Amino acid sequence: MAARRGRPRAAQFPPGQPPVPGGPTARLATDVGAIDAAVAAAPAELVAQSDTGPVTQRVPGGTSYAVTVTAGVGQVSVSVPRSSSSGHVIRAGSDVGPVTVTGG
């Protein structure tokens, strides 16, 4: 039996949200499957959304982030400094699956 892979799609979290200006931006999304993203420099915006599957984002430590995470069914874990006024925005979500945001 052939393996079935998720279909990538454009990430909009929440739908219609415009990109954050002023730096590197990444938007990742899948219908089915895991998203595992790691960046070497603090992004202006890092967005990851999976309908079914875990989402993991790894960002540099020492920076505060404006973080929004959602998990319909699954645990949420955030271990980065948070500030709602930060110019570094992280949005991560999964309808079914855990969501993890770590720094370091």
C-alpha cells in the first residue's frame, strides 16, 4: 500500500491575517501531517498550521515573541519568553495534534 501524504496549502492564521512586515517570514501549512520548523534567527513572523498532525516550532532563545497557539485536540506547550508587543510573531495551531513552541 502506498503511503498517503498531506497536501501542502497556504497558511493563513487566522484566515485573512496579513503578513507581519519588517523581517524574515515563513508560513507553513498542511492538511494532514506534521510540521517541524526550526529557524536560526528570530523571525518577524513564523506561522504553522496543520489540520491533522503535530506542529513544532523552534526559535532562537533570548528574544521575546508575540505567541498565539491553538490546539483543538492536543496539548499546547510554549517555552519562549512572551510579549504581546514584540515585533517577532509566532502563530502555531493544529486542529488535531499537539503544538509546541520552544526556544534555545
